[in-house]
Amino acid sequence: MAEAETYLDLPLEDVLGDRFGRYSKYIIQERALPDARDGLKPVQRRILYAMLQDGNTAEKPFRKAAKTVGNVIGNYHPHGDSSVYEALVRMSQDWKARHLLVQMHGNNGSIDGDPPAAMRYTEARLAPIAKELLRDIEKETVEFIPNFDDTEEEPVVLPAKFPNLLVNGSTGISSGYATDIPPHNLSEVIDAVLMRMDQPASSVSELMEVMPGPDFPGGGILQGKDGIKKAYETGKGKAILRGLAEVEELRGGREQIVITELPYDVVKANLVKKMDEIRFDKKVDGIAEVRDDTDRTGMRVVIELKKDADATSILHYLYKNTELQMTYNFNMVAISDRTPALLSLPELLDAYIQHQKDVIENRSTYELRKAKDRLHIVEGLVYAVSILDEVIQTIRSSENKKDAKANLIEAYQFTDAQAEAIVNLQLYRLTNTDVTTLEEEKAELEKRIAQLEAILQSEKKLALEVKKELRQVRKTYHNERRTVIEETVEELKIDKEAMIPAEDVYVTVTKEGYIKRTSPRSYQASNDERPGMKETDDLIYFSHANTTETLLLFTENGHYIYIPIYELPDIRWKDNGQHVANIVPIDQNDRLIAAEQITQFSNEWLLTFFTAQGMVKQTPLSEYQPQRYSKPLVAVKLKGEDRVVSVSLTNGNHQLFMATKNGNGLRLHEEQVSVTGQRTAGVKGMNVKDDEVVAALAVPAPSEDEAVVAVVTHRGAAKKMKLTEFPLSNRATKGQSMFRELKKDPHRLVYAGSVPASEQIAGTTKEGDSWMKRSVQHLKLSERYSNGSYIIDTKETGTIASVWTYVDHAPDSST
């Protein structure tokens, strides 16, 4: 009768947690992270062991890589062949590993990111130094476990006669853990191990005297010893790694930058492409050509410069904006005691030293057992030769081999092993020469047994054996350091004016946040058409500018965006611009309200901010030149639901005018506003209580008598007034009314601006329809108490929602 099926009713979260926990443990311990003792991941260890088992060693001919991959998959690593082959190839790439563990014939990829040839085309064998990782593995030096199908045994760890984890480094990502351990110089690492063995309490500073830092296979320059020291002390840290570049002089006073070494793990082809894009996009002025002259003699990337170009600034720009310089982040995670751990340099060295002591101890135990077994046999043979005639007589009188062994044991007290050796003895071994040889072998075995017992009984002698073998590896495989280590990180100084090509452009900014720069050629081909933008959009800024200048964009929520004009997207006049959010991550609920073109950030100019709750803030323009500008920066501190309504550039000699929705206007001199820092809220400019400021402007004092303010209400009424209609007042007052009060449907201000008579205004109704722009010159100059004249019939179009100064796109209109 079949057994009844049993179902467990378990919560889904428990099942998921348990299964994911098992999976995580597997990939952490059995896939992605290296062992602190031999520095290998399981797939790497299995590849090396399989090649040893197959006799695919350095002194023998190369063998097809496909055969090695098949052996690894079939015997030890039941995964896809691509993962095994990729691991095999990586151990053969001299730009990835400091000391190659595998030698390969054929295409094994390139530093340009080219993939290796298929494994059926390539051949591989163990590199000489890989034998040091595997040496004495047959002498029970390390633990073996059954493979996945219990048909073979595989090592848990390799004997590792050199500290491979530090020498070749490791990188990997698993569940919840990642590791980045850089490669180091073999001789320096061994010197650090020897120092740690002699001085178990040695500090990181002392260890760095013999092992100053990483040594990458591609060379390069590593800057920042403090970062390296922190990484060695804590397991985490960072240093700056840059390629080796030199400036060479050419004929005619020209220069070129020649790169001969790259940072670790940088794909050369991608770097060359990025540099050429910088040249093509004219982000830097002075690069004439970028080419890759690398050949069999070595790496050589050449950047030819134009005459009189600033080579140092261009090189620093490339360091800052390409992978010619990068930050290397140490994250020294490895499996220690079957657990992933973030290890300091002393802990890594101690783990390796303990492993070597265990290996030597296990090997000595194995060799001692073998030596004692052999000594036992040799002693039997020596005794047998001394009574040779009796032994021969006993054997001759026996019926067979089994009987002979029994008779020898009974007559002369030989052990079973000795009797077996005697009956198998060949006649030529009975010469005087061989007897002497047996005596010498006995003496050698006794001496070796004494040495091995001394090693096993003395921690000091065990350590001496470890040191002796490490010194031998260092002597055999020593090579010079490739990476130069510098004490401090060099500050990158870039002369932007010398770097940026000075070009005339046209800059446009729209209400909906689309910005661009356009070449004069594209602009002139526009036939005086408006720039490309959505039908619902319009310009808030247009200017003729130079790429050496800067654009400041101000938002309603009190932020500003700093964009050098040469970094603006270069887009044709008739095409839509790029949204500012694609350049700088702006809040989707924020919107642009103003833009200012800056040639020089001077203390002589002030940025003046007006908010809806009547606040005014003035700050020197120089405070708005940031060191970093990858995100929106704080322009003014806003309180509650306040928002910025206007931004102006003033010089301390301007009249400020603020107008509220209810139609009050206030004029004051900017001297009444205290100059404060960038992240301040400013001072109260106008008392607005339940009302709000909807418009504000600044007018130079010499022009105040001629200054005219145009206003528009939600009912479509508009008028012009002289600014002097509003007497100069003190700060934080209500201001004067600019409309005659109506009991029914009073006018509410939607726009106030100081515009020349030649300029125009435009607007939209609440229904979303745009009404035709109106020229300011057609508006009558009125007194402050009049309600003006109607410029739109709101009964047909609906009330007005917003009005703005129409920005003309004619060249002479730009400022």
C-alpha cells in the first residue's frame, strides 16, 4: 500500500525566508567569495585541482580548454560551462591577475574588452606558480570532501604556499556581501607575512613599511596612503588610482599626452572612446586627435593637442571626467572559519599564517608516518641480510609465498610488513653495495624522523619551516613593483577658461523647464521663427551668450541650478530643448521662474529674491558659485508654504517694487534690505497677512523717474503707471492700493512688470486658452487709483490665470 502524502501548512514568509537563507548561504560560501586561506573561490579551486589531477601542468604540453572545462563540470562543479570557462580565462589574463595561475594559448580576450575565443579553440595548462598553491596536496595537508555525486573527493582548500588572496586579489558579489581586494606584490606580501610571524603584534604602520600598498598588474599610480592604511586597519577604505600619463613635446611648439598605463580593470577601448567623445563634443578646447597606438611593444594611447593648448589642465580634466583616474574602494571580505568576514590586513595575514602552520603540521604528520613505515621495512631488510643464509633456507623450505611469510614471522619475529618485503626482495639487492645503501637509508630515515618529530613538537621549528618555504617561493617568483604609491592625493586644478572653447551661442529657457543652447548658424537658418517648444510652452529667457559663461536657473521652491553654458545641450533652434530634470534631478513639483546669465561671480552684484509671503533676501552673487553642482542647491530658505515669485540682479542702487494679489504696491530702496548669506530666509519686505505677493521687480535708481510699471488683473484690465506713483516706503509695510475698490468682483492682480514700451505681454485664461500677446505701448498711462482699460473680454475667454512678459527671440532683444 502506497504511503499517504504529507503536506505541511507553513506561512509563505517562513518558507521564503528559509529557502532564501539556504540559497544565500550557498552562494556566499560556495560561489562568490574567496577563502581567506588560499584566496580562491570554489570554481577557481576546482579548476586548478582538476588540471592537476589531469596532469595538465606547466612542464607538459598545452591541452584543449574544453577538456578542462568538461572535467571540472563532470567531476566537481555542476554548473554552466560558460561560468567555468570565464573563471579559467580570467586566471590567464595578465591585466587582471598579478601572477597568472593559468597559461593559455589562443585568444584569451584583451584589455579592450574583447571576448576570448570559444573554449574549443583555446588551450590551457597550469602556470608554474599554480603548482605552489597545489604543492603537497597529496600528503593529506588539507581536508577533502566528497564531490556533488560522491564519486570523487575534492579539497576544501588548497595548501597555498604563497598568500594568493593578497597577491592576486579578488572581486565578487553575493547575497548581502561583496568583496574587492586588490592585488599586491608577491615579495612584499611574503615580507609582511614574515614580519607578522616574527612580530605577532606588529601594527599596520609597521607592516606598510614592507608592504606599502596594492600593486596592480597594469601599473598606474595609487595616491592616498591614509586611505590605504584605513583599509588595512578596518577592511574598508579608498584610494585614488590613475593611469600613467606624460606630456611629450612635438615640433612646432605643440604637445601630446601619452598614456602608457591604465587604472586596474579599466577597458582601454571604452576610455579611448570617451576621450574622443570629449573632443568631438568640444567639452574641452585643445584636443586635436585621440588615437590608440598600442602594439606588441606596449600600451600607448596618444592625445594630440592643438597649438598653445594647456596640457596640464586638459590632463587634469581627463583625470576628473574619465576613467583615467578612478577611486578604488577596498572591501576586504573573505570566508574565514566558514563565515564571511570583513578582515583587516593583520587578520588576513594571521589567517594565512595559521593555514600554513596547519598545512606543514599535516604534511609533517603524513611524512612522519610514511618515514616510520619505511624505517620499519628497512630495519627488517637489514636484519634479514645479516642472517641471509637462514632466511634463504627458510624460504626454500616453504611451500609458497604465504607459507614463507608465516615461517619468517614465526622463526625470526619479523612483522607481516617486513616479511612481505623480504619475500619480494630481488636477488641483486643482496650485493654488498645494496646492503650499504640500506644502512644509509636507515640513517637518513632516522634523521628525517627526528626532524619531523621536532617540527611537530616545537611551534618555533614549525614556524621556521613555514618561513623557509615562503622565502623559497619569494626567491623563485620575485618581480618588481609596477604600481607607484604616492603619499597624498593630488588636487586637480583645471583652468576652465583655457579648457572651454569660447563660442557664441543662443540660450533659451522655457516656462515648462526646457533648456538648450543653439549655434548662431542654426539660429540664423530659422527664418525668424520661434524656437522649438511645445504649443502650451513659452520662453521665460532668451540671450546671446558665450560658452565660457554660466547660467543660473531659479525655482519656485527656493532652489537654484548652476549650469556652465558649455554644458547645456547643444540642440537645433527648431527642436525642443532638453528638460532640466534630465540634466539635474529637480523635484517634479518644482518649476523654473527665472534665469540669469553670469559672466563673473562678483561681490559687486547681489541676487535679490522676492517671495509670495513678502520676504526679500539679498546675497552677494559670489556665494552662488558652488564647487559641486550635480543637484539643485539652496538659493533661499523658505518658511511654510512660501514660494519664490521673482529673482533680480541688483547692485545696491536699485528700487524694489512688490505687488500683491489684492492690488497693493510697495516701493522701497534696496538699502533697507540687509545682505545675508546664501542659506538664509531674508527679511520682511512687505506686510501681506492673508494676501500674497504675485509680482516683484527691481529698477535701477537712475531710471526710477522714467520707470513704468504695467499691471494686468484677472478680469482683463490693464494699465501703465509711473513707478513714482508709489512713494518710497519703509520695509514691512502694507503699501498703497493701485486700483479703485469695487464692491462686486474686485480686480485681482495677476501681473506687474517694468517693461519698455516696445515690449509685449502674453497670458493664458483659466480655461487654458492662450490669448494673443499685447504690446505695452498700447496701454494708457494711468493714475494709481484707476482700474485701467480692458485688453480682453473675459466673458468670452474666461478669467485670466497668468500673464508673463513676452520674451522676444530677436538678437537685439537678448541681454
